[in-house]
Amino acid sequence: MPSTTSGSCQCGAVQFQVSGEFEAFFLCHCQRCRKDTGSAHASNLFSSKATLKWVSGHDSVRTYRVPDTRHEKSFCVTCGAAVPSVQAGGALLVVPAGSLDSAIDIRPNAHICCSSRAEWDDNLETIPKLDGLPG
């Protein structure tokens, strides 16, 4: 029986389920993924076999494709949170790891596009770690 993973956007308007296994999990440091997330990298799960079911809010999902590229991002129009997208003409499901509400047992396979990572994204393991907000 295939596994089912649930997820949602930040405001809860968009909810979805993924049935099947993820084949890859990449942390992408390219400039486009950094712009998508406003962070050091995007954390995306990939599957060519899993299926996506919109539980609610599919009408609140928009997709932006960078002109003249294959790079696209789907998001909730209310809160802006990243949500899954079906890409490559329906052949590839891309799921932002942060959009998942269910636990997953796959770990990232690799950091990718490291040659274009942000100049400040180096030796971050040396930065202090806090369990909550600073002082």
C-alpha cells in the first residue's frame, strides 16, 4: 500500500495529500530557488510516480514560471506559502518539504547548485543555535 503524506499552506486554505513515495529530496542553492524562498536554499521533494490530490483550496493555488525557463513555483494566493506543483508536462511532482504536515522518512540526498549559493551561506554550522526567539 502506498504511503500518504499530508500538507497545507500557512493559512490552511490549501490542503493536499500525496500518495506514493518520494524518489529524491534536494536542497537547491540556485538563485531562483533562493528568490522563491527568501532563504539560503529551497528544500524540495520529487517524485515521478506519486500522485497529488487537492483536499481543499485548489482554486487558491497559482503558479509562476520564470520566463524562458523550466523553473516554476506554486503558492497559495492568500498567504503566499509554497505548495506542490506538477511539472514537466505532468511527469514530475515537486513538493516543498516545508509544506508537509506529516512526518517523512526520506532525508535530503544532496545540496545542489552550490556554485551559485549565497556568499553568506558558508560555515553556518558555527552560528549559535537558539530554541526560540532571541532575548
